[in-house]
Amino acid sequence: MAVSCDAAVIYEKDSEFGDVVVPEPKPIPTDPRYPSERIDQSQLAHLQPEQRKELLIVLDKYSDCFSDVPGFCSLVEHEVPLTDSFVPKRLAPYKIPVHLRAEVEQQLQLQDLLELGIIRPSKS
């Protein structure tokens, strides 16, 4: 069983860090198997046998870094300042190849992303 500890010490008199945000605890994975046991081997068919082996070793070694549930970091706010003369470009959406559409549909469940707190409603 792998255990990770994300910790640091910030003293009350430290001011260069700004507001301190304590992240929510990470959810416990529901599938206790290693990533190499969960991955569909047909998705690795394009790799050479040695490359497959190396990839599976990395996935298992750093299994705490990989998850089927997308993550979100709320520790840093990012802002893109725009000039008063900025006008957004209107571009046509990219066409998704037929063989990738099922995967895209699975990944783009907006309600799931809202519930996970990864995205939020916007009026921009």
C-alpha cells in the first residue's frame, strides 16, 4: 500500500505566501488494482513489447499520480489580463474523428466536472 503525504510548514508571521488554502482530502480509489492491471491491453497495441513493459512499470511505480477521476488544484488562482481593445476570435469548432467520438463524449460530461469542482458556471 502506498501512502503519500503532502505537507509543508508555514508560520503565522510568514506573509510572502498569501492566503493559505488547505486542499480537500483525496478520495480513496475504488479500484485497489494497480494501473497496469486496469488498463485495456488493446490500447497499448501500438507500442513495442519493451515500450509496453516500461509504460506499465511507470504507471505502477507512480500509481498515486494517476487516477480515473480528474483532479483540480485550487492552490493557485490564474488570471489573464486583457487590454481594452481585445476582441475574441470566432473560430469553428474542431471536427472530432469518428473513432475518437465515444472517448470524447465520455470525457466531456459537464455535469460530472461541475460536481467535482473542476469547472464552475461563468457569465463571461
